[in-house]
Amino acid sequence: MTTSTAPLPIQACSPAEAAREVAREIAVLIRERRAAGRMAVLCLPTGRTPLGVYDELVRMQRDEALDFANVTTFNLDEFLGLPPEHPQSFRRYMRERFFARIGLEPTHTWIPSGDVAPAQIAAHCAEYEREIADAGGLDYALLGIGRNGHIGFNEPGSARDSRTREVRLHEVTRADAARAFGGLEFVPERAITMGVATILGARRVRVLAFGADKREILRRTSEDTPGPQVPATFLRGHPDVRLLADGAALGR
């Protein structure tokens, strides 16, 4: 796959419409893989943006008998320095907001460790890549996009060929997280993230963007020459990528 200068395919929709569309695609994938005797491998994000998708998938399990027994998930990232039970850890977020609600087995969920020993971080990241490969690769990657163009925690400066690794968080990313942590001084400075190349290896990629604060970065993602200063630009050229954004994010 080569990076393209063409803009990302965009679907204008409300957050509720986007949640239903993405959840429907995921449900179809899960059922197709189950019929074929295979696992469906999902790449999942945290934050406010995907909550509607998770709520809709929970509803589909309840109302439409959607079975998650053949699902394996890999999360995009995790803050370093946070134990699993920290209120802002992504492991806790995923358990409370999604996994426990659908009864997904812990052995089917993978999230980078926030409390891995510094000397073991490189090995931990390499093992994360091996687990993705052993699962057969990512079938479906669901992403948000940061105000600085990050995908996962691939901050400005991230290379297209980057893999799961330790990163230093950008000041914009930390500022956006400050309220949840109760102040900027409590926001971790480092994290583990899937790399750009790891994300681009997904067979299907969907990006959600809502609100006027995403308008400028969406413009840059579509118009700037693809490169590391806006990592989201690397998504252009993926064979099956689509951006779902509301009118505020699109300036409409």
C-alpha cells in the first residue's frame, strides 16, 4: 500500500448515525467470521468518540443476539505509569465501558500494559506485535483523530513505518487529557501505542471525528502532503478507509 495524495473518503453523518453504521459493519464482520469458523480481530480506541459505537454493539447483543464469542480485540494505546485499576487507565475504561457489558473473555482482549517495567517496554511492544500477527492481523481498526493529527498516540513526527512502541505525548494531547486527570500535572508524559504501520495493516479502517474542534485537523488531513507532521495523512491510500464526521467537524 502506498500513501496517496487523494483526500480521505468522507461520510457526513451525525454521531448517532456513525455509531450505527460502524456497529453494523462490525456485527457483519463478526457474523461472517463466525460462519467461516474464524475469529474477528478488532482494533479499538478509548475516549468519548467511540462510546456510541460501544453502546450500539451492546444493544445489538441484547436485541439482535450478536455473539462476541469469536472476537479478539487489541487496543490502540495506553498511558505509561498507570496501574490497571487507575481511574484513567484504558484497561479500566475498556472493561467498564465495553468488555464487561458484553461478557467478552479477558483472554480475548489485549491492551498495552501501563505498568510494565521500563527495562521491559521494548520487549513488551515486540510481543504486542507478535500477538497481533498470531491472531491473523487486524480485520477492523476503529480510530479517533487528535487535534494535532495523531492516530492512536502516534504524535506529530511519527514515521509511516513505525510499530508498537513507547512514545512521548505531545503537549496538545496532554492538555486535552488534563481535565479527566484533574490537572495537567497528573497527565502521564509517555505512553505505549500501536505504530502507524500497525494500524495501516488493518484490512479496514474507520475514523470518527465529531465537533468543531476537529475541523482544522480534518482539513489538514485531507489537504496536506502526507507526512509525519500530521500522522493521520498516512491513512490516505489505504484500500478500505473511510472518515465518518459530523457537520461541525466538516464545517457544514
